[in-house]
Amino acid sequence: MEASSSGITSGKTQVFHAEGGVDLQGYQLDMQILPDGPKSDVDFSEILNAIQEMAKDVNILFDELEAVSSPCKDDDSLLHPGNLTSTSDDASRLETAGEIVPERTKANGLYFRDGKCRIDYILVYRKSNPQTEKREVFERNIRAEGLQMEKESSLINSDIIFVKLHAPWEVLGRYAEQMNVRMPFRRKIYYLPRRYKFMSRIDKQISRFRRWLPKKPMRLDKETLPDLEENDCYTAPFSQQRIHHFIIHNKDTFFNNATRSRIVHHILQRIKYEEGKNKIGLNRLLTNGSYEAAFPLHEGSYRSKNSIRTHGAENHRHLLYECWASWGVWYKYQPLDLVRRYFGEKIGLYFAWLGWYTGMLFPAAFIGLFVFLYGVTTLDHCQVSKEVCQATDIIMCPVCDKYCPFMRLSDSCVYAKVTHLFDNGATVFFAVFMAVWATVFLEFWKRRRAVIAYDWDLIDWEEEEEEIRPQFEAKYSKKERMNPISGKPEPYQAFADKCSRLIVSASGIFFMICVVIAAVFGIVIYRVVTVSTFAAFKWALIRNNSQVATTGTAVCINFCIIMLLNVLYEKVALLLTNLEQPRTESEWENSFTLKMFLFQFVNLNSSTFYIAFFLGRFTGHPGAYLRLINRWRLEECHPSGCLIDLCMQMGIIMVLKQTWNNFMELGYPLIQNWWTRRKVRQEHGPERKISFPQWEKDYNLQPMNAYGLFDEYLEMILQFGFTTIFVAAFPLAPLLALLNNIIEIRLDAYKFVTQWRRPLASRAKDIGIWYGILEGIGILSVITNAFVIAITSDFIPRLVYAYKYGPCAGQGEAGQKCMVGYVNASLSVFRISDFENRSEPESDGSEFSGTPLKYCRYRDYRDPPHSLVPYGYTLQFWHVLAARLAFIIVFEHLVFCIKHLISYLIPDLPKDLRDRMRREKYLIQEMMYEAELERLQKERKERKKNGKAHHNEWP
């Protein structure tokens, strides 16, 4: 029974006879098929039911038969040898037997050899694997649970065995009830809320205007999508006693494929493979190598010879490819309901969040582009850039020891103009906008998540009590205590042991952060050393742009170090997380996620923090430079400021990181799958076209990442950090993120649909720990942007000069005319004879005026050399410093107040959703009351019919 109805011979005992007879220890039922007469109408399911009535312990009998007669311990009696024509042979056999099999069923490889039992799950193992006893017990218990099983060898490697599993209706119903799987039982009743006449008139005017526009070009054509009717139905936990209440058109399609595979996976996780309390579950068999892979099947090919518009979709996978994973539909909304139906709620929520994040990037990218264009349009009117470009008589001091020459301030004209593109009057507004945007994004995502959770029936869903990790059980199996929820004894970790492990783990995290700081320190030394090297370079282009060449090469080297350290961080995070011994898988996942995020975030942003807040801040002044190890002079900012270095750092890292991630996400599985196909062609010859069944096609695809959606989320969260943390220095970051995400959505969709095996459909009601990380980044972005504007940019010094020292001082104005003389006021004077011996340049500056220079200028607010306190800070320095600190405090408090006000004003649940939920609760109570009343009336009629007296019906 647990095998298919094909002929299976096991040693001397014939379980299913070739003629159709079944012999079970004295029970024999003949199923003769007339070879020349008309096809018989034999119903094999009725025959199997008859066998079950004759022998209740058929599963035990089958197990005994297998134990006696199997030539090997892996139950080869169920094995069908793989051959290139197995599908057609199977179809012809079924037709001969009198069963009608659809043509599509014959060829897609989604059914057992009888063409009726759908394959719900696939297990893969190798014959050469020594863990045969565990597999034998495990598969015997699988059949005892009611699952049907069939085996097939690989077409290209006879050592690989595929175990096909099918869950009959009885098993699905029993476990769906245990798992509280919610199924549709009545269609939802929608009602229109009361609308005012004024709003109705506005709707009419908007509808008239929409007639002139294309009809929803971004939405998918609903005619191409399947009828996802469960989204329009009230649902309830499935119950076999109330099965008549549920909408069941066809038992074969009542539970969709994702639900069927989830139920089978639930069963496999609770089946024993050895005697013992902890010898249970498929995960442990995958860990110890008993099985090589386990996965649900894709629903056929994602390509079709026929057009989807004329012939329709072959299956849901083909439909997803055409309307979601294809590059031609990049501008359309995602079919989230279909994604959820095919891949499950957890993956559906990821794509819903990614789509929401991408949509919210549109206003941020538009405002950032506006800030950049504002800088472009006001470039010719910028007084500071004009003064820098016209300052041919201002000679700047060398930016490095000996080899760096004196330079005119006008030589940095181009850099001053580029700086104005990012550091202009709109920068502060954009920083405030992005801080508010981050809050609005998170608050509205809560509302969006609530709507999705309601539509996907996740509002009342709670994760069931998680299983304890096998490693935790093995480590602490000697100590047990009672679980307060389940009431069962479970392994227990002492508080002292847990604390000691957490301390060691925290020490490891701190050490790795120190490694990152050491890497940044190495980059700093590289910048200090190479700036002199580039200044003495033979090529004039590099020699004249030594600082830019230093920054560019340092960023590229930093990126290479980042990618190398990422490999090390993953292994260290695994080691530290396993050292902590988390109790459950979710605790392990959260701990690993937090560590990897901290490592990756510090690794990716440490150099950016150095350039933003430390570069050129602690260099000293000419004649008294601060040095590393009393040898290397610290690097100074460019005469036009440090913001250009920060822009280069962010632009290069962001572009390179996203390009590399996209290549690895799609390029690696493409190359792996191409290599697998190449090996098959080499073994079977290029002329021979092999038609693989679906299970073998899926096995040759790449498995999903071991950490699930971790890599996808991490990439987007780090991008969110780049988009918000230093956005005041690089307003084009949201635009780059938007362009990348438009590609990322289709790239991830293509990868899930075509290059990866179908992941198990798992449920989730939110994005987990990532939401808390997003909130932390949003808070950090307010602080960093305040410091970038106050310290890195020249916004505050210019403001102080305009109101206090410029031509408009005391007049309350801050226009461009008020900035006349700002460049000269922001530069200090240095006497060249005061240079240290190791800092004195080789050139005396005679190439500028024909005579040796006596003085040069540098960026700072210091007294001239002939004052009472040479090179002491001026009063303007203290005014600027006070203004910077005041700006940081005011900016942070203002933005945080706005963020909290927005969080308070935006409710987590939309009002219409709250009303719908209340109405649904009310209607469900009414339905339950009507159903109970109907039941009591039936009981009353039956009692009257039977003539029994009844009193006190209503207690």
C-alpha cells in the first residue's frame, strides 16, 4: 500500500504480483487485467481500502516482509531503476492497465509512477553511504505514519537514490488539524464604508482624470494570475469534524503544494530513526550524512514553448517567471500573493519588505537628486567656489613632508566645485528629511506588515514551541528541568555556564572589532606613506593629484580587505555562536545575525567613520605636526575640505559592494548549474537529449543558503545604513540604492525561481530581529548626520562668518554677498622658516614669484607667527566650535522630537483594517452561534424522532 501500484518484487516474497494479485499472509485479492478485452474499471483505492479492512496491521506486515526479503537494508523493493524512457514506459503501462493519465501528468515528473499520487517531498541518499540501518528504520516509520513512498535511481548516477513521498488525504487532514493549519471556510463579505458627498465628488473627478492615463501600467493583469480565493475567504484551523464547513471543491487541490510539503516536513521532523529520546527528526539525518538532500519539488519547468498570453501558464513556477522574475516586468508590482502561495510567508514577507523599501526610496532619491541638481544650478553663483578659483596669489603649504610642493589655492578649483555639489544650502534640509524619512519608512512598514499579516492570515498565528537544538541536547542532556509550557523534562543550562559563555563570546566580538580597527589603522598608514610617494611620481597627472590618487587607491584596497575579512567574520561568528550553545534554532539565528551584522557593519563603515570624523582633525599645524610613532605625519584634508574624500569613499564602496553582491548572488549559482549540465553532457554525449524528471532537475539546482534569507537581508540592511548614516555627505546614495534595488528584486526572483531548489514554505509574521536593527540604524543616522554637517562640512564655519565676521555681520542676512572674503578668513598664515627639518619641502617656492617664499597658508583658525602667542587659536575658532556643538545638540533634539511625534501620530494598524478585523470577529461569532444553534436543533429533532423525552435543554 505504501508503495505504488506497480509491480514490486522483493526477494522471494511477491508483494504486488505482476498480474495484479496481492498476497498478505493468507489474504489474497486477484486483480486480473484482460489483455485483449475492454479496459477494466478497477478502482485501486477501493481495493486498498478493502485490504486495510482485512488487515489493520498492514504496515507491520510490510515491515516484516521488507526485513525478511530485502536484499539490502535500504528497501530496494521500492526502487525503480532510472532510465531515459521511464516516463513514457510508465505512461504506457498505466494506459494498458486501464487508467487514464493526462498527457501533462505523464511528462512533468510530479507524480508517482501510477500518475495519481502527487510527489510532496523528495529525500536523496547514496547507496554507498553506510548509514543504512538508520534510513531503514526511518523509512519504515515514515510508512507507519501513513505516508506513501516510492524510490527511483538517478539517470546519470545509479548510486544516487531519490525517495519520493506522498501524503494521502487522511494524513494531510490529521496533521493539518494538529498543526492548526488555517483553511478557507466562507467567502468574506465586504462592505463599503460610509462616504461623504464631497469625497464622492472628488472620486468622480479623479476617475475622469484617470481615463486619460494608461490603465494601471504597473499592476499585473489579473487575468493571467490564478484564482487565489483563499485570500478572499474567512479561515479557521482545519478540523475533520467540521470538514463540511470548509470550501472543498477538490480534495487533491484543497491543500496547495506549499502546505502539503510543509505538513510532510513536519511529519519527517518527528519520526525516529533509532531507539533513544534524541534520535528523531530529518534534520539530524541530514547532519550526520544519512541523507544528502531533502526538498519539495518545483511545479514543473519555468519555460514554455507557448506564449503565456495565448496558452496561459503551464504552472505557478512558469507564471512566477513570466510575471515576476522576468526582466521585462521590472516596472510592475510584485505578485506577492502568488509568491507567498509558492514559497511561503517567510519569503513572501522578505519580498514585500524589499518592495516597500524600494518604493519608499523614490521620494528619498528624488529629494537627493534635487539637492545635487541644486548644487549644479547654484555652482556659478557660489561665492566660496569663485574665491577659490580666483585665488591665484594664495600659496598653500605642502600637505606632506619634503616631496609635496607648494601649490596655488586656485589649483583646487575643480575640487571646490565638486564639493559644492554635495555641500550646499540644501544639505541640512536633506539630512533632516532623511532622518524623518527613516522613521516614516519604519512606521508605515508596520502598517503595511499588519495589512499583509491580515491578508495572509497571520494576525493570530504564533510560533509553536520550538524544538531544542541537537547540540544543546547533547551538551546538557545530564541536567534536566521541567519545561513550564509543555510540562516535560528538558535539558537545562546553568546560569553560571551561560554567563561564562556569553562573556567569552563578547570578548571574541571585541577582539574582532579590534582587528577591524587595526585594518583601518593600516589603511591610515598607507595613506600617510603613499601621499608622499604619489607627490614624487614621474607622471604629472598623478603628481598634481596626489591626494585624490591616495584616496582612490586606499578605498580600493580597503574594499579588498573588507571582502577578505568577511570570510573570516563568518567563521568567527559561527564559532562564537556555537560556543554560546543557544537553546533553539531561533535563538541561534538571532545570535548569529547580530554578530554578523556587527562585524559587517564595523568592517564596512570603519574607514568611512575615520574619513568623516578623524581625517585632518588631529594633524596639528605646520611646524608642529602630530605624527604616528613619531615618524609619519598624519594626513591632512584637501584645501577644498575633507568632504570630497568622504564622497569618494561612499561612492566607490557602495558601487563596488553592490556590484560584487549582485555578481555573487546570480553569477555563482549560474556557474555551478552550468558546470553540472556540462558534466552531464560529457557523460552522455552532446547528441543524446536527456529528459530528466523534475526531481532530478531540482536536485541539480543549487540549494538555498544554509542561513536562509540572512544574506539577502544583510545586504539590504547594510545598504540602508549607507543610505541614511552619511547621506548628508552623499545625497546621491538613495538614488544608487533605488537603481540597485530595482535590479535586486528581479535578480532575487530569478534566483529563487530558476537557480535554486524550491525552499520549504515556512511561516513568519514579521522580519524578525532585522526590524530592531533598522531602528538602531535610524537612531545612529541622526547622530552621524548631525556630526557630518557640523564637523565634516563647512556649513557651520560659513554660517558663523556670514552672521559674525562677514560684510553682513549684525544685519541678519546670510546670502552669497555675505560670504565675500570667507576663503581668506578661513586660512591662517605660516612662516616657512618655522618648518621642522623633516617637514621642510625640497622646493623653496621660487617658481611662483621668482623669489623664495616667506609665507604660506593652511586651513585653520590660528594667529599669525608675529602675534604675542604664535599659532594660537583665534576667537573665530572658539565661535565656530561653540556653533558646531550647539548645532549638534539642536539638530539631534529637533529631529528626535519629530521622529517621536511621527511615531506617535502614525498608528500601527490602519483604521479600515481595524474595522475589518472587528467585523470579521463579529461575523465569525455569528457563524459559530448559527452553527451551534443548527446543531442543537438537529439533536432535538433526532430525540423527537427516537421518542426520547428531553428536559432542561437550556442549562
